[in-house]
Amino acid sequence: MALNNTYDARLAYQETAVGAGVQLLLLALLGTAIGMGPAGWLTGLVFAIATWAVLNRALRRSQPLPFGPANRVTLGRAILVGGVTALVADSFQDSPPVTLFVGLTAVALILDGVDGKVARRTGTCSALGARFDMEVDAFLILVLSVYVSVSLGPWVLLIGLMRYAFVAAARVLPWLNAPLPPSMARKTVAALQGVLLLVAASGVLPYDATAVLVAVALGTLTWSFGRDIGWLWTTRSPFTPPHPGSAPTPAQAVKPEPVAVTGG
């Protein structure tokens, strides 16, 4: 068993290394295609290194299980998000081609509905896989909100920062870590954020319509957070300990089902 665990762990680390290599290849392709500047290159490289390091650290802290098919899908999404992040960083110097930007983002959003299904069908759901999926989702929303905020104003950043503010608050208010009951409304609101921000980023709508669209995204997300925080407050216990494995909050999960790390 120990030999199998060691072998599985080694394979998992190899897969994260391959993921980092593919991320660098995507950056090279983007750089060649659009003449990406230093900001885009540096941001993309930092994203690739940080993703590799954080994922390896998480694997070391978990049981040495196979990386699995669902985590491969999530890793593929992370690579696409790294490309989108590089394009957004580069956009402060030169606007990226809209078709390329929208295409990468759209594929990342579509794949968000794939990894969970793969994990459930292969019986490889795990807390680590769910967390990996969750962090990729949250970071993509943050990056999109940064891009859209350039044209609409800094208030758009509230969409991307809300989840991180909740996590920070939960460190000092343990009752915020309590599990939430399943909610279709929460899943729908979370999933809409990426779609609405992508439409706003594409520039297909007039300015006023885009502002209304993003305001709707922010309003529904605020409502979802407010509703769940209210529920957590009314059901809190003064002796509730921190619960790192609790169910995802509105912006933590575009889907509450665990993704996998025996498979993603």
C-alpha cells in the first residue's frame, strides 16, 4: 500500500508539472499571436508558478491519491484562466483581440460544468478537488471583474472581491464556516456571474446596457451572500469551531458538489 501511495503521489506531482508546462506553452502561443507585452508575460508566469506551487502543497497535505480525470479537467480550466489573466494584464497596455479573449473565457466557463460530472461518474469526488475547482472559479470571476471595471468603474470589483472578503471574515467569525444547506438559487446566482461578466467584457452591448447587466450581477450576488449570511447568523452556535471543509458559500461555489482528487 505504501508503495502504491508513493507511486500515486509521484504521478500526481508529474501531472501538475505537465500542467505548468502547458500553461507556459499557452503563454508562448498568446505572446506570438498578439505580441504580448511584459505585463502579460510576467502575470502569466506568476500565475503558472503559483498554481503549480499551491496545488503541489495541497496534494502533499492530502492523502496521496491519484490525480484523476476530473482534476485534469479543472487543471485544464486553470490553464485557460491563466491565459485570460495574462490577457487582462496585457490589456492595460494594449486591448486583447476580443475573439481570443471571449473564446478562452467561454471555454473555461463551459468546462466548469464538466469536472463535477466527471468526478461523480467516476466516483472520485473529494474535498481537495472541490476546493481546486472552487478557487479556479473564484479567480476567474475576479479577473473578469478587473477587466470590466476598467470601462465601468471600480464598483465592479465588488463582484470579484466578495468571496475573498467572506473568506477573510470567516477567519475571525467561525460561525461563517458552518455548512450551508443546498440551494439552487445559490448555484444559479454564482454561475450567472461569469456569464454576465463575459457578456459585459465582450463589448457587444451599449455602455448603459452593460452597466445594467453588471449591476444585476452584483445585486443578485449581494442578495445571495446576504441571505446565506443571515441564515448562518440565525443558526449559529457560540461554540461553533472553524470548519474548513464546510459547504461552499454563494461565491465560493459555482457548484456545491465536490469535484475530485481521486479524480479531480
